[in-house]
Amino acid sequence: MPPYPHPDRLLPADPNTRPVARRLYEAVRDLPIISPHGHVDARLLADDTPFSDPASLLVTPDHYVTRLLHATGIPLEELGVGQGPLPEPQARQVWRRLCEHWHIFRGTPVRSWMETELSEIFDITEPLTARSADRVHDQIATRLTDPAYRPRALFHRFNIEVLATTDDPCDDLTAHRALADDPTWTARVIPTFRPDPYLEPGQNGWTTLITRLGETTGHDTTHYDGYTRALEERRRYFAAHGATSADHSHTDLRTDPLPHSEASRIYRSALAGKATEAETTAFRRHMLLEMARMSCEDGLVMTLHPAVRRGHHTPTLHRFGPDTGHDIPLRAEFTDALRPLLERYGTAEGFHIVLFTLDETTFSREIAPLAGFYPSVYAGAPWWFLDAPDAIRRYRRAVTETAGFSRTSGFIDDTRAFCSIPARHDMSRRLDCGYLAELVTEHRLNEEEALETAMELVTTNPKKAFKL
């Protein structure tokens, strides 16, 4: 049997290219991790509570894992989704389910991530099978009782330099303050301002959120001007607590402006529950443009993750809540949708906007040309369904010829699964080194240039794009 997992995984198969890729990868493999976009809860690190069991750590919080098991016919409740830490018998059963169905992950990035996690964090050297399930479970469970496997210890072991979380605008950021005030904690964990539901008056619960926004800030959010001032204040609050970016995800990217009087009228109508769907959509598009204005004023990087149908299966959404594996991509359009925003702010000094997509046809057609002209625009790395080996390779080929390497964001892990962070970044480093090695063997770059670029993709690019 070959080593498990193989040390040359994801590197080029070509025998002339692989040695170059190995040398590049060795140079960047152990560089610190910059994670400017993710969903790990800061309370995990502030509280530093030991992880309870292998399933609650590696299976139930990772919708990449649970969604494919669900597609195979395993109900989410049997996987512990939405149930918190599991009793030992249930946790063991969830782990068995994963191992019994491990074959369904063949060819997926989930398999590569999990194998890397198991081998490099927990010293697991055998494949997952129905026979190995209990043995592997017990080995991980034993590790989790060791103080070296508590969240803070693993954070330092993972060599994370910066970790950005994703946070509600009204969050008081208690966990971030606790970490910042702890003299024993020296790493950088920063919040990210995520205002999506506050900009969507057509969504259920919007009026409740607006009331909360007013109570949190002390501004009168019964009128439009008080609402925008409240959002501006919360953005400043986040920036004061270390935030460098504001994150946005809506079904489209239109940024059409409204006259102040019309925005005010729709806002009042929405609070009264009388706004039409067309009006609430127009208001949200106008507010996305307003978010760009605010970014120019307060310096927060604007990141856009558009075109996802959230909660595609309503019964699952009602039973298990959001982010449980049934958000599905939509087609995206960037060029015309962002023109109003970029006409106003695309060349504004200090403004940064990072464009992510789940529609990879837009990489070469729209995102790379935008990033290749506007000094504010960066091409975001493949994200979510596209943070997979072949999609990452296609991204590099699609974007590099138009925007080069310097106009790309650097990798983001976008994960709730804490232990997958180093595995995902390792995957990206292997793939980028493979692509650069191809350019070297085709005599399009020399190896010194490729090495410099490989290191910049890991360190310089994310720090520059996200103002870190």
C-alpha cells in the first residue's frame, strides 16, 4: 500500500513537472496561515473548552460532509446536525455512519481534507472503513482528552497568523474582546461585519432586526437616515475591534442607486409591511451601493459572495436552520451589475472590493477583466463548491492571463470546521505550486519567479487584498 495519504497528492503527475512543484511546495508548506474569511466562532477560542467527541468536531459542523451523506439517504438528525455536543453512543454512531459511507467521498475535496486532518492532526494512518470506524473513533477521542488538542493549542499548532470570523452587526464582540484582553493570547482573531439580513426588507424578520439595530446603537431606526447612521456606527465599532472587511452575499450583484427620497419612502413602506417585492429588491440593491460608500469612508474591505439560493429545501431550513448543506448556486452577472458601484468608487483611493463567485464562467469573462483594470478589484479565490482541486486549477488558468497573480486574493478556507483549516490551505498551496511548476517547465517563468509568486500567494496577496 502507498503512504496514506500520499505525500505527493495533488501535485502534477507529469514526471518533469512534479520535481519543480515539490521544491515550490516545500518552500511554502510551513508558512503561517492567513485566513481572512471563515466561520469559526471566536467563542471556541475564547472559552477554550475541550472538544467533546470526534463526530461533533469533524462531522456535524461541516456541511460539506453532512450534505453528501444526506444525499445518500442518511437523515440529518441521525448525523447530529443542530444538536450540539452528542452523547457518546450517538457520537460513535454518527462516526460509524461516516466510515461506512466513506466511499461516497471518492474524488471529492472532502476526502482529501479529511485524510489530511486525520493523518497530520490525529496520527491516523489507515483509511476509514466500517471495520476501522470504532478503532479510529477511539484514537481520536483519546487525543481529545489531551490538553494539546484543546482549541487554543491546536490554533497555535496550525500556525494561524490571522483568523477572521463572520459576525452579526449587532454582536457585542465579547469573545473578540476577551481574546484581545488576554495577556496569554498573542494571535490575531478579528471580526467581519456581515449585514446581509439588515439590508433585505423583503425577508422575514427584517423589522425585528431593525428594531434591534436601533436598540444597539441608540439611533432612531424608524426612518431611513437613522438606519444608515446606525449601520455606519456598527461598522466603526467593528473596525475598532480589529475588523478589516465587510462581507456581503445576496442573490444578485445589482448596485442601482435610488434617490434619497425614494429610498426613504421604500424604507417606511417596508417597516409598515407594505413594500412590494420589486421595491424591497430595489432597496437592497441601493443599500449594497451604500455599503461601498461606507467602505470608502471607514476603510473596510468590501467582499462579495453573490448568487446563492439560501435554504433551497424549506422543510430542512425550518427544522435545522440555515447553513445545513442545502444552499445552491445561481448564475451570476458582474459587469453590468457592478457598473454603478465601480463608476462611483472603482478608482477611489483605498477602496478594496474582492469578488467571489460560484459561477466559474464569470472568472475569465467578467471577474478577471474587472480585476485587470480597476485598482480596487481583486479576483477572489475559488470558494465553497469551487474550492476543489480541478476548479482551483481552472481558476488559475482562467484568471492569470488577464489579471496575473497580483490581482488575486489569496486562498480563503470559508469553513466552520475548525480542524479543516490547515488541510484546506495545504490543498491550495499544493495546487498553486503545481500550476506554477507547469509555467516553469513550459519556460513561461523561471523557477526563481515561481518561488517568489508561490510565497506571495500565501502571504502578500491576502494581506494586501484584505488590508491585513
